[in-house]
Amino acid sequence: MELPLVVGVDGSDGSILAVDWAAGEAARHGLPLRLVYGSLWERYEGALPSLRLQRPSERVMAQHIVASAEERVRRLDPDLKVSVEAVAAEAVSALLSEGDHAFALVTGSRGRGELKGALLGSVSLAVAARASCPVVVVRGDKAGPAGTHRRILLGAGDPDTSHEAVRFAFREAEVHGCVLDVVRAWRRPAHENADLAPVAESVEHEAQASGLLDALVDGIASDHPAVRVNRVTVEGPARRVLANRSETADLVVVGARRRSGHFGLQLGRVSHTLLHHAACPVAVVPQHG
């Protein structure tokens, strides 16, 4: 049984952008698309009887939101297999539960009712931090979500957080038919003075970064011979390097460690920076175990 690509919908502009991106992604992978709206309407309906005539019930609104999203997808791709569900559960819980049986979860960068000045909505951040499957937060300028750059960007992190992210990035580059840029950022140790450090020591640090990059990529690259790979080592903070390079990418992929039994945010500074500032959609891929 094929796992679906699940997208969280809530009627917001960010949600609509996520639905459009997810529809294209599901078609490329040949996956069914599942549209999910989570809300605790059962808890709130009837709590304020004086307002009943002034606004539709949350249940009716939920049904309208998923129906509108489904109609939008069917206009975009009539052949795509689509299912919808309005779940009587808090949005984060609903999506995390769906993620246990999903190829990936897709969300917008900010949902309905969240602060317009916020760089990233709380639902998207919580889902990216805690989901058991890859999470794609659709954000950035129009060029990134539209896929006009023809380039996937992979942040090559430490081996214990990156193997699944590497596999995910190669699959994305293959189905998109585009270039995969694999970037490993490196820095001199804090005790070294950048102005006085010998050239030989800088070469050594860069060589170590290059070796780690090759170790991550080589085995998986052989499984995807059609993917053209650019391997790059760059001196500087990884979060800044990747955020800058996201301006010319259609998707940036990073890995995240999931610690068994630990509840709460587990995203590092690189993931946090990209989720708030990247110029294109961001995929956070969990490394289990």
C-alpha cells in the first residue's frame, strides 16, 4: 500500500500555497494526496450561544475548507488520487498522527489566525520538530515553490543526522529532474585566529569537510546515476551558508535527530534558521535510531 503525501489545510494563504506545491509533488512521485484539517470544533461549538447566528459553526467551516482544497487539487490535476478529512483534534496532534502513516507531511509557513508578523507559524514549527516522517514547510518567494530554479539544495550535516536526508534529497532531485547541490559548511576551531592560521590548517579543515561529504553521498549517489550532483564545501556557519544558497533553490533539505521518548522541540540552529528565513520550501527529514 502506497503511503500518501499528507498536506495540512486550514484555508489560509499559506495553506493554499502548500496544497498547490503538494499536488505537484504527489503527481511527480505517483502518490495519493491526503488533505487534512484539524480543529477542536466539538469542544467549542455551543460554548458561545450568543454568537451562533453571527458565524458558521466550526464543523461547517472545516467541511468547507477541505472541500475547497479538494476542488482546487482536482482543477490542478484531475488524475490525482485525493482523499480529505476534517479531524476533531488540535491541528498539531492531527498532523502528527497522520505523519505516522505518510510519505511526508506538507504545511504552509503560517496558518489561519496566526500572527501575520511571525516568520513561521507555531503549527508548522511543532510539526517539523516532532513528526516521525519528513516534513516540508512551503515558504519563500514565488520562484522557489514554483520550481523555476531547477535545483535541490542538501545541507550535508553530521552522519548521525543526515543519511535519511541524503536519500530524500536524491529522490527529490530524481523526480524533479534537476541538479542536486550538496553543501558541507566548515569552520576553523574557535581557538584558531582566522588571520594567523596557516594555509595548511585551513586546507586540512576543508579536506575533512570534503571527506565527510563524500562519505555521506557516495553510496547513495550510485543508486541514482541520473542525478547530477554538485559537491561543495564552504567556510562559514552552516545556517547562514544554506539560507543564502536557498535563494537559488527549489527545495532545501536538512536532517534532524529524533530522540526516542523525548517530547519537545529537537531542531538545531540550522533547521530553525531555514524554517524562518529560507527563500524556498524546507524539508526536515528525521534520522531515527
